[in-house]
Amino acid sequence: MANRIKEIFGIEHPVIAGGMAWCSGWRLAAAVSNAGGLGLIGAGTMTVELLREHIQKIKAATDKPWGINLPLMYPQIDSLIDMIIAEGCKIVFTSAGSPKKYTQRFHDAGMTVAHVVSSSKFAKKCEEAGVDVVVAEGFEAGGHNGREETTTMCLIPQVRQATTLPVIAAGGIASGAACLAAQVLGAEGVQIGTLFALAEESSASDAFKQRCIGLQEGDTMLCLKKLAPSRLVKNPLYDRIAEAEGRGADVKELLEILGEKSTRRGIFDGDVENGELEIGQIASAIKKVEPVSVIMRRLVEEYNAALAGLK
């Protein structure tokens, strides 16, 4: 089926892999692109030189479209943008900041720009800023979330009404049926994080993946609202955060509890007790680690089966 997401990005399936810190390196991005979707390299924790290395490796690993996920609040943002443009990147997904400052610069370099939002208000601002595509991410998503706490099923139709831009749905999507549901609500594509974070090609540690595929419903919670709202797996670190937040701890104390490089500890290094384990609610429905090729094939089969079932 033709749609604007496939046309804009030049991909076979309107499925985008989330650009997740410590998970979305060049291997995962290349695997998703080679399977017909759009892979993203997560630049949020990378230095300029490390991101350049990943870009050069993905160029050698695929001839399909791929992109960069770039949080705009990153300290080295201008240097990262200079390098991305110099390397000839064609697609960028921005988040965590206003797209107004950088969108024209990306367009001048011939790049397509998508921006992640958590509300219809910010979707309107994206259109005003000249963004090409909006990613509407619901409360179910892992990692950093919007403060509105709007679920994906509520968010997508409101964003669809608020903008004429193509909409990608994100948050809680890990099946072909969920892809179809998002489409019915007005999305033209989906961005999938958790399912790909737990794929074989993800750069997350095996310990993190095994912990996540064993989760049950309710084993993730949104916390750290005084910092940046984040969905985390319940573990001893989460327990310390929850206790502190329950008695009104300030930002300084919460940062002390987290310590340095807390997400790296949990996701990349595999310290599942004392690290920050960011993952989406849908992790409780994922029970095994699989290659991206298998995941993508199943998503397409499930989508077609769900569509046929409706007919």
C-alpha cells in the first residue's frame, strides 16, 4: 500500500526503528534498513568521532536509506550537526528540543527532517517550523517521555487532526496488529523501539535483554518527573528513586541516586540491579531475542493477517 512515509524515506515498509541510546548502533540500524524499514543510529550518547565511525560503518553495511536520531539538547549539538552534514546524511529524526532552530539548516543540506512530539500542540509547532514528518510518541514508550502522559491511542488521532504532516505513531507498538491500529487512527507509519532494542543486532547487553524479556505487566513505571520523565524497569535503583520521590526529594538528590552514566550501566554494561533500565511497557509481551529479519517478516505477516481479518 502506498503512503507518504514510504515515499518520503524511500523504504519498502513504513516501519522506523527508534534511535535508542546504547541500543541503536550501526548494526541494528543497518539490519532494519536491509529488512525494508528505516534504521536510525541513536546519537544521543555518542561523541562526534564515535558517531562518525557508526555512520561510516552503516554506509558499508547497507545501500538502503537510514538516518540519525539526534536529541537537540545534546551539549555538542552544533558539532554533531556539522559532522552529519559533512558525512552526507540524508535523514534526521530530532527530539528533546524545538525543531525551529535547526530544521532550515538541515533542509539547506538536502536532508529530510522528522521530529518527535508528545502532544498535538507541539505537532502544530513542527509544521510551523517546516518539519517534514511528525513522530507522535505516547506514554507507553520507554526511556524519556513527554510530560503530558498521553497514551498512543489517544495521541495519534489528536495529532492527526492538528497537522497536515505525515504522522508516525510511536509507543507500545510491537506487532502487525498494532501497526494496523495506528494506521486506522491516522498514522502513516510506526516507530518501534522496545522490540528492536531487544533484537539480536541491538548493542544493548545480553543481561539487559534477558531481564526485559522476562518482564510482566506493570514491571515498568514512569518516574524522574523532576528531571526528565523516564520509563524504567523496576529494580533496586528504581526502588531507591521511587522512595526518594515519594518523600519529595529534590533534583540534586535524584541525580546523586542515579550516579554517573546510569543508562550505560544498565543497558550497555548490563548492571541490571544498579543501572537505569529504560524500556517500554510493551516489553512484557516480548518473550525472546530474535534477529531483525525475523521480526520484520513477522510484523508484515501479522499486519496482513489483521487487515484480512477486518475484511
